[in-house]
Amino acid sequence: MLNAVTNTTFCSLACAVSVAIVLAVPQVSLAQPVEVREASLKRNCLDKGTSDRPLVGQEFEACLRKQIEGLPALDTTRHEHFGERYDPQKYVECRLQPGNRNSSACNVFILRRREWPEYWPGNAVRPKWPEAPKASVYREGMKPREYWEALCKAEAGEFIHKTVVDVEGFLLVRPRGAETDDAMQDKYVIEDAYGLLEFGYPNREKRPGVYFLSKSRPTYRYVEGGVTTRTGADVRVRHEIDFSRLAELRRLRPDGVWGEKQFTKLVNVETFSSRFGIAWRGISRENDFEMGISGGELAAFDLTSGELVALRRGFALDPYAARGVMDRRWWLSSSGCPVMARESLTLRAFVHKALPPKAIGK
């Protein structure tokens, strides 16, 4: 009985001492969240936004995690909108590895398809794109080049559905510009690799009429479209020829050694005035991604009725896939359908064929 009382007393004393010790020791507060500045995010988490104070340790990691905070989870039902190696968590892990602080190689883990905006007038009638053929030309055991040639033979070409004349200009409904090297090497994220070599230039994004406004005749007087500013705002513009300036250049510099920027101008507009529009889209066919094939369509149409004026369809074959290497891509060197070249000149030629420009002076 005495032992029991002694043990109880000892326990009480020990517990009291323990409580006293706990109360005497300063309490360690929980770690406060690391503040991530917007300036740091804009500078890819490399510094505090001042270019001379690098982020390190917890600040650097917190910034990286803030970077991926708004990224969506991989949607396997829409895998073509995500890179092959898409995994935002791995992006953070990659950037945290020694030597990878500023490594662009980590970007493959956050690679997604670039979604190109569309600019439609409020009263426009949108065209109906052609449906894919119900019968597939794919056959079990086909090699990539064999399948690509079969697709080209069955579907590719330029198709004029309606004759129009004296077109002064048109609306580039869906502008397009350059793709990154990471996208060029990805199986999925480029929506239309066939049209890549015609549209894939940075200067097109800021000057929609760059390939269509010419100092020679015939030429369009203007091209309308949308431009994204440095702040991310979308503005509607009219890229037009300044004919007084063009005449002056011809008089003062007859050698013709001057470029489009010297005789055209960009004008912000509230509404579009074009009757005709140009748009593009990627198209998908059975087993095309797996076989290194990417298709696209380019359409000219009447914005007042939605009537299709002309359509061009083509398919690109990746050079690695053509050689049987299925785990690599480089769409910039892809082949277009036989007898269908792809460059800015062929793009302009098709648009001129579909929407013949009005002669100067008419």
C-alpha cells in the first residue's frame, strides 16, 4: 500500500515538473507561409524581381510551387492538350535539382498545347467544317510513311467551292504564330503540324497581314485580326497599306529595297468590317499521333452566310517516324503531302486563289 502511495506521489511530482518545464520553455511558433511576389513569378522564380537578389532555399521552392498552383491535372481523355511528360510536380523537383535552377529542360513537365484565340464579328455566321470520312484508310500493319501517303491520296488537296472576285481584304479569324522547341519535339501538343511551316513565325502574331500586304500588284488593301499585347490584352486591329506612303517610297526609292513595315500601319478597331474570313484547325485521324502524322485544314468562308468558299487539307509526317523511330519528334522538319509545299508563299498563293484581291485602281 505504501509503495502504491509512493508511486502515485512520485508520478504527481514528475508530471508537475514536466508541465513546469514545458511552460518555462518558449513555444516554437508554426512556420509562416513564404510570401511569393508577383515579380518573382514573372522572372521564373530566379530572383525577387530585382535581378540581383536570387531566391534560394524555401523561397525558391515556394515560388516554384506557386508557379504550378493554377495548372490543371492531366486529363487523359484530352491528352493531346498536354505534353507527353506533363507532370507539374516533377517540374518542381527538376528545378530543385543541383544545376537545374535555370534549366529549360524542366519545361517539358509543364508543356501544354498553345490555345490560339478566335476573333469573330458579333454578327458573323460561323462556317461548318467538313466531317471526317467515315471509312478509315488505316490498315493493320501499315508503316508511318505508307499510312501518310494513303491519307494524302484519299483526302489532301485544295478545293474551291465558290468563285469570288475583287476582295479588298479579309479577317484572319484565328491568328497563329511560333511554337517552342519543346512543342516541336512533342508527340501531342502542336495542333496542326501541317500548317506549322506557313504560320509558325513570331512576326505574324503582331502583324496579321505581313504575308498578304505587298508593294507589288495584286495585293490586299488590309487584313484584320487580333493581337495580344505585352500585358496579355487582346485587341482588334486592321493591318492596312498606306498608299500615299507606298507611292512616296516608289518615287524616292525605285530600287524597291524597303519592307512591309515602311508602307503599312496597324490601326486599332472596335469592329471588323471584312466580309470574308480565313481560319485553320487541326484534324485527327485514326492512329495519327502514334504514327507521327498531324493533319490540318485551312478554310476561306463568307462571314455573312457561313458559306465555305475554299478549303485546303494536308498531313505532315514527322521525319523520325518516317524512319521508324517512334519515341522522338521534330515537326519543324516534317514532310508535307506530296506535291503540296508548305511555306509563307504557298499560304499566300492559296488565299489569293480562294479570295482574289481587287486590283489597285479599280
